[in-house]
Amino acid sequence: MRMNSWQDGVAGTNCPIPPGWNWTYQFQLKDQIGSFFYFPSLGLQRAAGGFGPVTVNNRAVVPVPFGHPDGDVTLFIGDWYTESHVELRKMLDDGKDLGIPDGILINGKGPYQYDNTLVPEGLQHEIVGVEPGKTYRFRVHNVGTSTSLNFRIQSHNMLLVEAEGTYTLQQNYTNLDIHVGQSYSFLVTMDQNASTDYYIVASPRFVANEPRWRDVTGVAILQYSNSKGRASGPLPDAPNDVYYKSYSMDQAKSVRMNTTSGAARPNPQGSFHYGSINITQTFVLKNELPLRINGKLRRTVNRISYSSPETPLRLADLHNLTGVYKADFPTVPSNAPPRMASSALNASYKGFLEIVFQNNDTDVQTYHLDGYSFFVVGMDYGEWTPDCRGRYNNWDAVFRSTTQVFPGGWTAVLVSLDNVGIWNLRSEKLDNWYNGQEVYVKVADPLGYNITEMIKPDNALYCGLLKDLQKPQIHQVSNKSSAQAADRRSARVLAMVLLIVAAVIFS
């Protein structure tokens, strides 16, 4: 979500919340609506269940481009490992791949027993109860660790209406690929005869040709109030890329902005004619297969694997500390030896930035930019060149904060740099992020601090070189605390605080 840099909740701008402490986010929601989720950003804690929904509704004066639904359903889909997030970190530290997950969860629950040979009896599964003839808004978030998922509801069309804060051109889908970190909302009308319950399915996409992947599928149940029996039989088919290799990319390109509707403001979303604005800076950011740095396999962007300093970048700037990081990140790929560094991209405030993500890996990548949404103007296979701009969508590209980049391909986004701060640009795949596939984008106001940027909050935490500035907070720590327990408490504290804040702000 878009907020000020002091409330971003990542290591480049905020110190971690110590075990037993609390910390309250305070931020204003003024230019976004829609479906989002929150999560702790350290140490794969999201994989331990540290996430929750944030739903921002329109003001009454801004019309919604569809009828008011009869109900609202939030679904969290994602891969799941039986190992704890601490054990997953150890695997990555040892240079191991996380491998095939142990399951796909829907709202934290296992699959319905659609196949007796694959799913044991007694697993708790999600049931979505509905009334015949009613229309529901389904908000679907991929909160997993690393797996792209195809989402579908048996025998029901899904009318896409919103993607991460932007009302979309309304189109029916029978299924949609939702990549790690992405959020969509659909209108689904209960127009079937309810002869049985129906499957809700989230199945892996773009995975290795390994038979065990076929056994990892999330299945929930859509249950009409007048249902005549349990769901049975085969699951609805996923897309078949053998016969239509560009299916997912063509589907992604079909997700476009509804330029005739308003979002947070009464004016139409398309009134910002991004296609007519001159680009002031271009960053070409390339990821590759894992590279060995100092004896360890690491993930890189432009051959740099990010190493997080103990002192957050934004705090270091405010206190005029030098040597914490360098704003020397290369804006284009090179063949330089891979290295680890605390390096940031220098961007120009009020500039219009073009970011090209070049994926030279064999897996789908998803990238997220904190503090901003961007226009996803183009994607294709092959190497990006300036000539590719001729194929950009300069009219109704979807405006969102997370985009996929297909293996062996590129994705281009445009972003207006109107939000001062130091912003995290990262892989949303938790394993890649943990292994260094991120960079910070520094957007500094040339007029100086406290001109357009919000000032540092009174409850700012201090650590690293500034740890002596931290005031004590009365808190209790169990005598049985450990590193693993501390991680769990930190995740729980953050989740509870954000839930309280969300309940107050969005009520």
C-alpha cells in the first residue's frame, strides 16, 4: 500500500520491533481503494501465518462501477511447508532450495478430500456458504512463499473488477493466474442449480515437471444453502500450456484499467494520461539464476545481492550518517562479478520513471514496489530493447503495485515519483527476497527534510549505529524466550497491532 516512508515496515526504513514490544502504525489512506494484505517483512515470518486483510472502501461521494454485492469473501491462497519459517531460513542459509511445498492452503486450511488417494480423511477445509441468486465479491490474495497459483471456481464465471487498488475493465474469467504477492477481486454470481457443492481450486503454475507437484493442490468448497450433496468427481482443469504456451501472458495483458470509473477520487482513473508524459529515468533491472557470492548461493538484481545494514537507510540519512549504504546501484545490467552490497538506486523526485524487469531465470518472478503503484505497460518474451516501447499500452494499463515477470521475458512499468522516501523494490517470492533479490529506491526532496515528506514519528525505533537513541519501553519477556519464540512473538505483535489499526481506520 502507499504510505509514508517512516511507516513502511521494512528493514531499509524501520528498525525491527523487539520481542515483547509494541509499535503502532499511523498512516493516512487518501488515494487508494481496494483489496490489500499486510505481513511482517523479516525472516520469512509471512510463511508462519503472519498476514491479514486490509480492505479500503470508497468514500460515499465516489460511485463504485458495479452494483453493491450481497456479500464479501476474503480468500488467502498460498503454498505451505511443514517446516517452520526458522527451519526454512536455515535451508536457504545452507544453500538449499525450498523444494516442493507440502500443500496449498486456502484460508490456512487444507484441501477438501476430492481424491481419497491424495487427501487423507479429517482435514479441515474452507467452506464458503452462499445463497442462490446472490452476487458476492471474492477478494483473493496469494500470500504464499514462492508458488504462482491458478485460481478457479467450478462452473462459475469470475468477473474481475479490481486489482490492488484499481478498478479494472470488467471481464469474465473461468480461471486466473495469481502470482505471489498479487491481489484481485471478482464478482461471482451464484447462478448454478446447486445439484452439489462446487470446488474452489488453487493449483500450482509454472513448476517443474515433477509428479509430486500434481499432488499439491488447494481445494475449498462453495456451498449453496440449498445444496443437494457433496462435491465429487475431478477438479476443473487448469490451463494447458502445452497447447497454448502464451496463455498466462495473454491473460495478464488482458487485465486493464477501467478508465471511466473513479477510485479514491471522483474523477475517472484514466484522467491521468500517463502515456503522454516524458520518461525522465530508466532503470533496467535483471535477475538471473542463483549466483555464488563468498561461497554462498545468492539472488541478485544487476549482479548485486542486497545486504541489509544494521541501521535503516532512511534513519541514516536523517542523522547524516555516512558509510551505511551507497546510492550507487547500477541502473542497467552489467557483466561485473556478483557482489553483496548495501546499495540504493538514486531516483529524481517528481520524475517519471520507467522500470524494466528482465527475468533471466527459469521461474516466474513477481516484483513489488513499496510506497507506489505503477502502470504495467508491457511484457513479452526475450530481451528488452528501447524498440519495445512501441508495443507499450499507453492508454489503459493496469495500475498496481505487484507485477509478474515471465521466465526468459521482461515486464515494463511506469511510475510517477511523487512520494518522498526510500522505498523497497523486491521480489515477492520470500526465498528470493531473503537471499538478496531487492534494492531500495531513494526519492529525495531537493528542498530538504520536512518539506513534502512527513516528519519522523515520535515512536520511531532506533537500532544499529543509532541504538543509543532508543528510549526504553516497559515490556515483558518470557524466561523461556529463544530466537524462534522471539520471531513468533514479533509476528504476533505486528499482526495484532495492524489488526487493531485496520479496525479503527477502516470502520
